[in-house]
Amino acid sequence: MTDSQRNYATPEEIAAATQLSRGERCELLRRWEYDLRETAVAEEEGMGTSTPPPVTLERVRKVLRTLECGEQYPTGDHKQGGKVV
């Protein structure tokens, strides 16, 4: 669990956190996105739990797009966002 998940219940709360700069909000959301991608990989490899996370990857990505944070982890060939070579 990252700081963003400890201190904020939803990605939308991060977006609304006016005490944070836009860059800080984007960074927290990117960390959350990365963690969700890691969880998906673990699930796929049989190392996770069968309980889905309360916040989905698409939900985090939607807020990232709303804040115009850019594509740090673009959708790729695998769950971590990269291309298979």
C-alpha cells in the first residue's frame, strides 16, 4: 500500500487535494497506477488474492487523464504497460 492509498481513499480525493501541487497529485496517482498494475500481474501469476481492489486501474487512469498528467505507463502488451520484445 502506497502513501496515496493510506492517505486518500479514492483517486478523486487526490485530484481534489488543493494542498498538493499538480505534479505531486500526478506522482501519487502514478504510484497508485503502478501498484494496481503490479497487483494485476501477481493475480495473473496466482500470487494475489481473489478479492478485487476497491479502486480500479481504469479509475486511476481516468483521473490521471483529467489532470492531464500524461502517459507514464501507456497501455502496452503486458499489464505493466510495456511492450513485449
